[in-house]
Amino acid sequence: MSGMQEDIIIRISQKIKEQRKAKGITVQELANKAEVSKGLISQIENCRTVPSLLVLVNIIRALNQDMNEFFNDIDQHQQASRIIVVRQDRYQPIKENAKGYRYQRVISRTVKGCPMDVMLADLKKGARRSQMVKADAWEYQYVIKGTVEYQVHNEVHVLEAGDSIFFDGRLGHKPSNIGDDDARMLLISFFEEAS
């Protein structure tokens, strides 16, 4: 297999893992949705096996990904991975159950084996979650505008525009908009490599 072919296979594997983690889906859940075994997903994600086309199609569908976008992204990555410009109309909206919260994915990338996710969060005035959330990642969050009360575990911090917070996402956390206006935050998640 040529280096380029190998690189594409690695990129497909990484993108599946990135998208699965970004969506907070376990290996088992993805396997169930794609109707394959958990072991096969693990092998694909760790580049130990090359999926058949049918399996790959099922996995991409199970991740609610658009086929063209999935492969376009890999193709672009091949050509110019060192400089990537993402126009704001290309940000991907993310479904969010909590009222008043709107998330958009700016970019997902794996850098030296560490998947990272960059998102924008808009919190409507008064937006407040009833439940804490957890993420299998280290979280860096920067307040672009507004006043956000951030609860992480049993600590509460009030962040103004220009303030930021860095924490272990495995601790329960929730942001609330306590200001008089809508708030906007930049979120960067660093996922540790699954062993």
C-alpha cells in the first residue's frame, strides 16, 4: 500500500474516532447503530483493519455525517493540512436539547494523535441547564461576550467577556447566562487518546 493510501486510511480512522467522541457516542453505541461488532469499530478506529465500503457507509450514516462532506474533508486534509481556513457559513450546527443553547462546530482535527474540537456556543439571555454535563476531554472555554456563570463540580465562577476557564470535562459542569444580554463562548475540547 502506498504512503498516500495509508495516510487516507489513517485519516478515515481518525475522523470516525473524532466524530464519535465529539458526539459523545461510545464505541458500543456506534457499533449498535452501524450494526457491526464493538471489536470491529475499535479495530477500525485504531487502524488495525480497513473497513469494507458497506461497513464504512453504515458507520458514516450512524454518525449522521454527510457522505460528501466526510470524504471532502479527508481530501482537503490530504492537500493542505497545514493551513486550514474555515468560513463561518461552513460551521456545523449541533443538535442541543437544552433550551437557549446553540452550538456550532468550527473544526475537528487530530493533532499529533490528540483529537480536538473547536466550537462556538451561543447562550440566550437566561439560558440555564437543569443538569450538569460531562465530557471525556479537557475543556478550554473563552467568553467572547456576555456574562456566564460556570459551575464545575462544586465550584461556581462568574466569567465576563475576555475571561476563560480550563478544566477536566469529566467533572460535571454547566454554563448559565446570568447577564442582561445573549452570551457567546469559544469552546476547545482536547480529547485524550483512547488506549
